[in-house]
Amino acid sequence: MTPKILEKLKEIEEKRDIEILLAVESGSRAWGVASPDSDYDIRFIYRHEKDWYLSPGTKTKPSNS
């Protein structure tokens, strides 16, 4: 499952224009009590570009136009 998770994290980075600094597995799998149908819970710490923090107003990814 790891390649799928890494691919999804990369997709999130690109879609949200962020950089994921740290990602960890949480939930039943992290505790070693997962059942065969358990999902994957991932938590992560991320950052935006500096200008995102310094600009007022609504925070959205700029369009590619």
C-alpha cells in the first residue's frame, strides 16, 4: 500500500500547492490492531509558500491562466 499512499500525498501536494514535511500513519494500523478491512489513516504536516501566509483574503491556489 505504501506506493499508493505516496502517490496520493504527491497528488495532494500538487493540487493544494503545498509541501508535505512529515506524514505518519495513524489509527488501527499504526497500533497494530488492524482488521483485513481497515482503512489507512495518514496525518501530515505541511507548509504553503511564504506569500500564502503573508497575503490577506481568501487562500486558494492560483489558476494556471
